Amino acid sequence: MLVRHNTKLLEQAIDLQVKRSAIPTLQAEAAAHDMIARANAFRRMATGAAIAVAAVGIGVGVWLVFDRDRSVNQPEPPIAQKELSNPNENQPKETKKPEDRILRDGAIAEEGKTDKSPPIEQPTLPPADPANPDTFDFVKFANRQVTYAGSTWQLESGHHFDSEKAPTWDSAWCYTRRLANTGVEVQVSLVNRASPTSKPQAPVSSIETLASVGLDDNSARELASHCLWLDEASFATSDFNMDQERKDAATAAEELFVQDGWDAIGNDLPGMPAWNVSLEQCQAQCEADRSCLALTYDKKHAACFMKGNGSILVRNPDAVMAAKGAIKANLQYSSLVFAKDTVVIGGAYANVRSSYADCVVACAADQRCLGFNFDGPNKMCAMLDSVTSSSPFKGVTSSVKATRS
């Protein structure tokens, strides 16, 4: 009995020792299960975060492609719902078996993908532009084609807006393009409008630029009166403003200066001469006519010759010449001395059919020409490069330069 009792005690001791030795194994197994559960939970958290970031990226891409309006409601990011707590969570830990603890820890790990992980920061989307965005600092044009002085002119009126939604433009201008006498196309500024309510200013381009396309201040203002405006405004030539310097230049260009004893050759206006008028009347008529730039008054016959231009002046004691300031710089004083019913003997280098005025101008402008003979009945002009003598000859008007050698 004693032996059998001791054997039983020994068996119990061995069984107890085996169980004690199994405790570390169970603990290691529980720890391994716990680590596996936490790894699975972390993987689920990472997958959820990646899906959220991808959803945000897709949303931003769709916004950039379609330029969605701010008023369109953006979809809310998905929010994971919290799982219900384990009903055994409130039980004392010491009463649970290792298997129960592993299962409970696994449930907590699954909840951690929404509860214990740090919140995902949503990127701030840039504000979406409206469906019709405003445009800033732009110009609208109004075009018109007009016929003026026998030519076709294309007028361009530009209107500057601060923005597309501005109620009206803030400044405007009108210009035209024309082939100048130099063969180069130039832009001619006709009129500026500083605001819709201010008085327009015209002309804008210089006198030289206007002259290169056949315009002057007056004709440029007339052309500017045909410009088309977006506010449907219309202006007469008298409505335009000019700066003081331009006004002074315009006044000087219209004033006549007089030279007694000189005759402006050629360029007579249609219908000339005007007979039985005084010199004062002749001047007043020229000042009132914009096409008149010069005149010659024949004192002997009280005749007025208004001219569209002036170039060559010759001495004539019976004549008075007057010219506007606009062409004063272009006048050339010739030394030709004239004789009627007289022929000049010399060497002729040109013999052409022309008018008397054209013959005088041609010889005066040619340095080679020292004199000419004009055969009135036959309308022939003989230009001479040498002069030896002269003799009477009815019907021929001749001239020689006083500076001939």
C-alpha cells in the first residue's frame, strides 16, 4: 500500500511537472497567434488607407478633367463603421482561457483599422472654376469699310475691357492701315477715346505720317468721324479735341504767307482762274477751300489762280504768290528769267510735248537744264543744256536761268 501510494504521488508530480513545462509552449503559441492577428490588422489598415488615398486621387483627377463647378456636391469619403464590441470584453482577463484571449485580441485588431489608426488627412481640393470663367484685360474690335476721297479705307476700332463681365469698356481707339508713299504699310492712328464719356482726341498720328498716306489734320478728322464704336456713339469733325501744340501747328499750316513778284507755277485747281477779283478776295477764297494750298494773283488782269499744291516759284513782277504753311517748306525759288516771242539758241537735249507749266517745272527741277523754248501752237518743250544767244520768234516763250555759265 505504501509503495502504491508513493507511486501515485510520483505520477501526480510528473504530471504536474509536464503541465508546468507546457505553460511556456502555450504562452509562445498565444503570443504567435497575437502577432499574427496584429499583422492581419495592420495589413487591413494599410489596405484601407491605400483605397482611401486612391479614391481621393481619382476624385481630384475627375475634377481636373471635367472642371467641375463649385456648386456640384463632392462625394463624401467613405467612413468605416465601428464594429460592435465583443460581449466578452468586460469579463475578467484572468478567468479566460488563452484561446479566448487570442480571439478577443483578433477582434480588437480588426477594429483598429478605424479606431486605433491615426485619421487619414484628406487633401484640400483647389476651388473649382465656374462653368464660364471671367476673362481679364481683353480687347473687342469693331470694323467698318468706308469710301473717302475716292479711296476705300478699312477702319478698326479697338475697345479695352478690364474684364469680360465689366459693364463697359474703359478706353477705345480707331486706326487704319495704308500703303505709304514710301511703299511701306503704316498704321495711322486717327482718334483716341480715354473713356466712354470723355471727348475724343483726333488726329493722333503725326503730320508727317498723315501726309505719307495722303491725309492732313482736317481729312484725318473727317475720316475719324466714320469710325464705328461699340457704344454706338457718333462724332462730327468739330467734336474732336486737339492738344495745344497740335492746334498751333494746324493754325500755322492754314495761314497764308504772301510773296510779291513771284509766281507759283502749275497745280491749278479746276475752274481756274477766277476773274475780276481782288487779291484779298482771292486769299479769302483759298483760306475757305481746304483743297487750296497756294495761289497766284495776276495783278494786271485781276485774275486769281488757286492751286492744289505749290513747288516751283519763278519771278514775275506782275504776280503775287501766296502759300499755306503746310507746303511752305516744299517751295523752290527758281532763277529762270522769261521772255515772250523769243527763242533761245543753244544745245537741246530734250524735246517733248507738254504744257507750258510742265515745261517750266521740268527745267527748274533739272540742274542740267539752263533754259528752254516752249512752242505754244505745237505744245512742244525743248530743254537746253547750253545757251549762246536769243532772237525774236513769234509764238515761242523762252526762259534761261540767271546762274547759267
